[in-house]
Amino acid sequence: MTFYGYKRPDGRVGIRNYVLILPASVCASDTTRIVAQQVNGAVTFNNQNGCSQVAPDQQLTMDVMAGYAANPNVYATVVVSLGCENCQMDLVVDAIKARTNKPIRQVIIQEAGGTIKAVDMAVRYAKELVAEASMLQKQEFPMSELILGTECGGSDPTSGLAANPVIGQLSDLLVADGGTSILSETTEFIGAEHILAKRAATPEVHDQILGIVHRYEKALALVGEEVRNGNPSPGNKAGGITTLEEKSLGCIHKGGHAPVNAVYDYAKQITAKSGLVVMDTPGNDPSSVAAMVAGGAQVVVFSSGRGTPTGNPIVPVIKITGNKLTFAKMEDNIDLDASPVIYGTKTVEELGGELYQMVQEVACGKQTKAETLGFTEMAIARVCNYV
Amino acid sequence: MRNAMIIDGSDNVVIAIEPIAKGSDVEYVVDGKAARFTALEDITIYHKAARRDIPAGSPVVKYGQHIGVAACDIKAGEHVHVHNVTSHRENLDN
């Protein structure tokens, strides 16, 4: 199977062709919103961070910013900073250049002379870059160029019974074709980490899987908290999930059956053609998806028992549910109904094949429901409070 | 009519795949054979019911794994959820 995508100068292949207006901090986020609204083909997001952060916390923000700019769905980036924030323009630009050689433009609001002049400058840069991007012709590529992010949110017991096993089948198909699949959400490995660790390709990866789970639990313990105080959520419980362990045992089905070849920290750049890998992300959906997108995922598949509209600014998010009632209620938001697996009218293998076909179509340009409805929310994980 | 499913033969709970009323049969297939028990309570669709008695303190098993511990004696046919199961962190490193 092949798809038509955009070749980038760094060798990677995108399935969308956006110009990213990147806010270096919260203080530039309204400005980037105004710029992106003015230029068709430009996208942005609300960066709540970028300043008043300690080093490891700021690093998460930097990795998401650099990873978004480097994501192959982005043609070029206009970085907009206020000027005085901790995530200084030169730091952001250097972080982007460490990951990619794609075009970058810079606008510093305090140097440009205020909002109106900064917006003027950034809109002109964006307009020029969008025009360049529109000249690019798509080329044919093998599915092995794809990095797939997998996510589950608003889970219920049907996620573990149907939607996640179907995503697991998709993951196995992509891995068999030489591509890359990311299993995320460390908090939702808790209680199932032994099963996942047994699938590690090397003893080192085995220890890393257990290591990220223990690190997460310890980080919460440092502030006197326990992951079970917020997980499962009220919606998970209303749906029938009783404990975190039960949720986790359903969650890890998204990883299919392939060996786990590597473990990546939050938002770090993933090497293509790596098979199945794990990324250390929170169970919180928009910040977990953001990390995989920063890692280079061009497409995300997202299971939801309760139903969610979640999208992403630069990556198409395909929604799937195993709950027939949720699909009937939220068909406007959900791309694929996996409930036939539960009722015996289709197998996991059949639906996994259909989902793989859908991923190929979306890679070629078909809009997901989240894209059509314009959902772009995202969040960036935090280590600790602002300083 | 099949109205429940089991994931692993060692599980002591099944999942309702239709709403199940108190007093009606819970029907599922395990290892290729039909099995049933009576629902002692209403079971909401996609929630769990005990297919065997689960004594207080013993594991609740789904996916062939422990998902928690019975907080009280649970009778076969009862709804199994947050009111009668507690989460239990096991050492799973080996």
C-alpha cells in the first residue's frame, strides 16, 4: 500500500502542508491566533507555557515547540515571541534547527514595535510561505514513511473489548509494512506494565518500560498525590471501568502484538521505520497527542468509549469507538464504529484492515471528522508549577 | 440470547453487552460453550457481573489479570463495580 504525501527537505514525508505560526510563549499566543486567522493554510495553537518555568519543565515546552515545527505535516514555521520570555527566540530557533532544515521566519513582538506591526510582519511571512507551500506537488510513498500515534480517551469497557484491539491490529499492519506505531499514556500502563515489559525487544527496553511507570508514580508521590485520585475519571466509571488496572489492561491493546523496540521521553523525536515504540506521556489526551505529534507522528488514531471531539492543529485525528450507543449519539465526531467486534458481525482483523485503509485515505488528504469540524485543541505536559 | 461476554476463561466477571434486568439470565460463551447465571441486580450495558462468588479480599479477574480486590463478599450475579471492588497496586516487576 502507498499514499501521496509531501517530501520535506529533511527527508521526512508529510500528509498535510501547513504553515505553523508558533507562539514561543503564552504572551505570543493571542498574536499567533490573529495571524493564523488572517492567512488560509496557516495554523497555530494556544501555548500556555514558555515562561516562568524551571529547566525540566521548560524542556517539555521546548520539545513540543521544536517537534511541531519539525513535524512533516508542516511546510515552514513563523516563530512569534514576545521578547522577554524564558523560551527566547534564539533558543526556540536552535531547537527547531536541531530537528529540521525547513524554512523558519522570526517575529519578536517587543522588537517589531507592538502588536499591529508584529501581526503585519508575521502575516506577510505567512502569506509568502503559504504561497510557496501551495506549489508543492504530492508524490507517492510507501506506508513505511508513516508514524502513527495511538491514543485512548473517555474510555469505557468497549475500548478494551473492541476499539483498542482494532487499533492494535492497525498497529500490527503498519509495523508489518515497515512503519512506526507509538503506544502512549504511561499512567494507563499501571497495572499492565508487566505484560508490556514482557514484549520488550531488549532487556534495556524492558527496564525502561517499568522505569517510566515507576517514575510517574514517584513524581505524583512527591506532591503527596496518587494517580488513582484522578484516574479512572467519572466518565470512565459511569461507563463501567472500575479501577485503573482495568483501564490499563484495555489501554495497552492499542499496541497490538509487535515487540516494543524503544521507549522515548515526552515529545522527543522518533526515528522513522522503528516498528512499535512507547512514548512516556500523561493519560491526558491533548497533551499526550501533542507529544506524539512533536515526536513526528503524521496521523493519530484515537479510541473513545464515551465520545470526544479532540483534534490537533497539524495532524489529522481519526476517532473510533467500540460503543454502539456512543457511535449512534456522536456520529458527527466519530469516524469508525468498532462495535461489530463485540456483537460478532465483524472480526478485529476485518475492522483493523478497514481502519488501515482509512489511515491511507486520510494520509492522501481525506479529512477526518475532527478536521472538518475544526478541532485543534492541545496541551503541553508540565513537571511542576510555574515559578 | 447472548447478552454478555467473557474475555479470558480464567475471568470471574463477564461484561454485559446489552442492558440486563434483575432476575433475567446472563448468557455468554466461554471456551466455545454456552454458559449462564441469573442477574441478581440490573446490570448496565458494558458493566461487569460476577459469574462466580468472589469472597472479600480475593482478586477480581478480567483479561485474565487482576483488576482489583473484592471489598466485600460478591455473589455470582451481582453487579461488580466501584461499590464492591478496590484498586490494589501489585508488584508486577517480575
